Amino acid sequence: MEASQETPRTSGSTPGSSQRTRTGNGAPLESERGTTSIDDTVVTKVAGIAAREVRGVYDLGGGTARALGGVTQAVGLGDERTQGVSVEVGEREAAIDLTAVIEYGESIPQVSEQIRDNIVKRVEGITGLSVTEVNVTVNDLHFPGDDRPPAEEPRVS
Amino acid sequence: MTAEKGVAPTTPSRVGGPTDRMLIAGAAIATALGEAGVVRGHDGGDGRYATIVGSERLPGVVVAALKSGRYSVDLYLTAELVPLGPLAGRLREAVRRNVRAIGLEELLGPVDITFLAIEERTTR
């Protein structure tokens, strides 16, 4: 059986290739004076921060990621700002996938569009990479009462 | 064998004192830490990106000798949420200026800058 070939979503990238990219953004990519590289985790974090800036976004990540994230952050590991975000970065472009929990009552298409716009603005502004796609998956809704711990009934009167 | 034109031959700087490599590393990381937008040097998480100068450890800078007799400087940094390309450009110029100030510009090769992490910070 032939192994499936994943098509890169960014030019100049190959799946599983280098985790760093060289960027321009007003400065030369590569010259005799040196090169500038940006780690994938930086792009991931910028995208996560940009998504959280949007009104109507409650949290990022799927249920498992959020549960695990809560544990790892409690022990000082992990970073909630990268939770639920994955990026594919090429030489000059980035594609971003994001899973989000939206506040109940907000328009999912509008919030998704604002997430997309803000991520493109932030990632392009900070890293100089061109964002080719932002795919948003809304996997849950948050209701205002969700945060309250359930009232504990006394077991004896 | 002759040294590359315009490049000083590599010689041990001072017996017992810091070598040219150490001096360049110190100047480069000090410059980086003084640049607005840079939070700190990043040692890669496992300490691989660091230079030892005497009893001091300088995280985020690796200086390596090149065949040409010059030294390449690699800076690994945590930065603020600012445009990183222009920051790298400014930083590269500042490193060159400060290495010139300690009289070692002739030994300075490429200055490669890698941003390994970012932090949200509004003031330094």
C-alpha cells in the first residue's frame, strides 16, 4: 500500500520539515551579515494570543486539550496561549488551524471571521510571514453558568 | 597560509584572559539584552545555546570560529510581541557597532538571530 502524500499548504514547506522559518518583514531574509529565523512556537503563540483577543472567544482547544492544559499549566508546564493552535510554516508563509470554544449567543460566523482577521493581522505584522489560511473549528459553546461549581447539597439535615 | 584579506589572524587574546570568542559573545548578548523588544537570551531549554565565559554562563549566544578566521554569532532570543524582522535588523547593526567598540569588528562574521519564544510584555 502506498503511503499517502500530504500536500503542503504553504509554499516552500514540506510536512515534518524544519521547525523554523526565515522571515522578512522589512529586514533582509538572508545577507552576508546574517539570517533571521523564527521558531514555529512563536507563530503558534502569536496566533493563540490573537485569537484570544477576539470578543466572543471563551477558550481555545478541544475538551481533552483544555483538560490536559489545565493540569500541565497547574504544574508550571505548558502554555495556554498555544493550546488548540497548530501551524504549518514555510519559508515565507504560514497556515494555521485553530480549535475554539465560543460564548453562547455570539455569531459563530462573525467570531470566526474576526479570529481569522486578527490572526492574519498579528502574525503578518509580527513575523512578516504571509498567512495563507486560517481554519477555525468551533468545538463547543460556553454558557455563563458553566464556570460556577455545582452547589453542594448537605447530605444530612 | 595567509589570513583572509582584511581579517586579523586568530590568536589567543590574552593568556588566562577571555578569548576573542568570549569577548564577542559577551558583547553580542549584552547588546541584545539592551535592545528594546528583547526579553532575554534563550538557552534552548536544555542549555545547548549558551557560552561559558570563566565562571559565567551566557544563555542565548553561541559564537563559533569560521574557516575564514572570523567568528559567527548566533543569538537565540525570547522577544516581546513586536515586529521581529525589523528588530533583528536593528539588533544586527547594534551588535556590529558594539563589537567594533571593543576593537574586534574585523573578526565578526555573520550575526544570525533566531527567535525561539515570545512573551507578552508592555514595559521593560
